Amino acid sequence: MRNHSSILNKFPSVLDPIPEYLTHYYERSAGPFLNICDLDKDEVEKVREFELSNEIEFSRFKIWPEFMRSRRAADDLLIQLYEDKFNKKPMHRPIFAVLGDFHKIPGLYANPQSVRVEIADLGEEEVTFMYPDHAHLIQFFNHEAPTFGVPLPENYCEQTMPYYGKLFTYEDLEDLHVKYGIKAKIERSLNIPERFVFSYVEAHIWTRDINFTSHL
């Protein structure tokens, strides 16, 4: 049996214990609390050129040339899940973060910066969670957009992988992270590069009235 203790000591599981805060990572030159899908075509092109001209470990536009088409589709599906869960439309597109923090996320940016947001400062309908991240919604809902991120497993089964396609509140996550096997899956994935997307819980902030603490 593999011994996970050294990994967990270095990079604690984001659900052991379940954190009471989020970390929002962003490009320092752009500033926090932005959603790329809110940008117009010219603004997106500037982001694309910036990413392609910098050494970024996980560059979205290098890995997925049709990233924006896919990202908009995945965001729209996530918004639909929000509407289905709360019976209302969100006021804004989500701001993305992770539950707790995750040491690999800064690799998405040339000059990463982060802020910490306390979950207690957000209302139940102002923060939701998903595992793995919302990129899988394209295949989960059989959308025509190209896949990106980690695709839905070929052996997907609702009974054995009940967390796919679900939007959780913080209370939901507290109740289900062990029952659904999310905690165990994260602990098996930490510090394994090819398991990047399974090593954290994605968080969505649905308000622009956000209290935060800056990280260096």
C-alpha cells in the first residue's frame, strides 16, 4: 500500500479538515475577480497574446487553441446549474477560486498573485463548489464545444462517480465530501502532475462584493 503521509504533510488535503476559506488566483497585471468570458473579443486577444508570449506552465491558449469557445460553453453550463439549484439567475458570471488553496494553480499565470476569501463572508447562494472543475460539463451535457481540461472518464458511471455534473453549496460539500469519495480522490491525487485537476475543489464566487486578504 502506498504511504501518503509524506505527501499530505507537504501538501495537506483541501478537505482534511474542510477549509473555511477560498483562494482566488489571478494574473498580477490584470488584477483580481475577473472572468475572461466577460471580456470582448479584442480584450481576449490581448490576454491570448500575453499568455503566448510568456513562459506559463499550463497556458490555456497553447494547450487548447479553441479555449475561449470551450470556456464560454462550460461557463454557460455552470450558470445553468446555478439556476437549476437556486431557481434564479446569478447576477454575474462566476469568479473562480479553489477551496482552501492548491500549490499548482499559480502555474496557470505568468505573474501569479492570490487573495484569500473567508467563506463566512459569503452567503449560501454566493459561493458554490464543483469536483472536478467545470470543464467536464461540456461532455457531461454532450455539448458541441470542443473538450478542454480533463475529459469525462470513458467509464463514467453515476453510481461510482456521483460528484460529476453536480453543483454543491458549502453545506452540501461538508455532508458529501466523504460519502462521495471526493476527499479520498484528492488525497490520492496530490502532487501527481497528471492528476492536477483532481487535487482540489473548484469554487465559484457569484458576487462582486467580496472581502479579501491579499497574499504575496
